[in-house]
Amino acid sequence: MADTTNSGCRSALLDSLGWVDHAFQAAGEPPPPEAAYGHQRHSPTVVLDEENVPPKSCESDGLIGVTTRPVAVYTADCLPVLIADARQHHVAAVHAGLKGALAGVLFSAVARLKALGASSDSLFVAIGPAISPCCYELGENVLSDIKQNPRVRQPVAWTIEQPHNPLAVRPQAQAQQQGIWFDLPQLGRQMLLQMGIPAEQIELLNICTYCMAETGASYRRNTHFNSGYRSRYSWIQRVGA
């Protein structure tokens, strides 16, 4: 795994396509100056890139790129999800925290891409740095709500005992309640699989923003230590005509 303590990272899967450029940037780094991104509200709203030029022209938690303009999202524990459609050469950037994922933002993004000509087997997806089960504690009442959500069709991944992360570069989160440790990246992957995207076309970078990424990458860590946090921009664009 690449060193992510002071820099961003990339997806080997997306790099293998040859027609996209992308980055999961480090906290505090600005997005490309021409990038489109929305005013994020943990919603299921997905729009075309031109609807958020200039940035934050409207509320959205996902953007579809149909030109060579980069589309971006900003996160600080939530899932940054970058999608490339090999059929139409369209791309998408999606902000999917727990609330947005349960509201259906990933389903909205895939449906919008399919309406533009994609198919499930033409989509390649990378889920970037996000809070991981080693540090993401939820109350059991929240887990009950997740299980009752109609978009969650398979058992979700969670444990009672906090997982140990041998790759942590700073201390993991300490329990704040008698809760459970939840796997948000796996929930995102599960939803993508439900939509028919092949497992081999979904990559999880498996970098926890709380204990593995650079300083200032985690909103939750800031709430525990008042250490400050900065948004992490993730973006993707088609290269060439």
C-alpha cells in the first residue's frame, strides 16, 4: 500500500482503464480549478457537471461528467466514490456517507449513468479513503435502522469487538458508547453489487481516514480531540476528446 500520511492516493483499477484521470487528494489540497462540485447535503441528488459550474451552484451529492471537465466531491470520513463508464466514457463522483448511502445516492448515480447509456458491467468503481470499521462506532439503535432500510438487502458488516488495524499510523478511535463497529466501505460495495456491478470492477482502497490517512482527514477524530479537519477532494475526469 502506498504511503498516505502526507499525500493523496490513486486507484489501480481506474488507472488501468487508460482514458480517465483521477485522484483521492490529501486533506486540504484544492481540487482542479476547473472542477465541478456541488453543495453537499447527504442527499440522493445527482446532477450533470454543468449544473454545478461554478462550484456549489446547486445542492448535489453526486455529479456526472459527460465532457472532459473534472467532477469532484469533498469528504472527511464519508465514502468518496469515483465511477467510470467504459461504454460511454462518462464519469461520476459521489459523496456517500452513511446517511447519503441509505438515502440512495449510489443508486441515483448508477441509474443516471445507465440512463445515459451505461450498463452494470460497463461500470468501474473505486471507493477511496473513508472511516473504516476499526474506528467507526455506531449505536445499536442506528444498526437497527440500517437493517430496516429497504435499500439494504443483504446482512451488513459489523462487529461487537473493535477490529485491530495493524496499518494504523495513529491511535484508533476509543469506544464512546456500548455500540458496534460498522463497515461503511463494505456497505457501499454491497450496494454496488446489488446493482449488478461485477465484484472485480469494484476497488476498495481500504484507507481509514481516522487512523491511517494524513492529519486533518477525519471529522470524527476532530470531534474526539478537537484536532481540526480539512476536506479531502476526490475527482475524476475523462482525458482526450
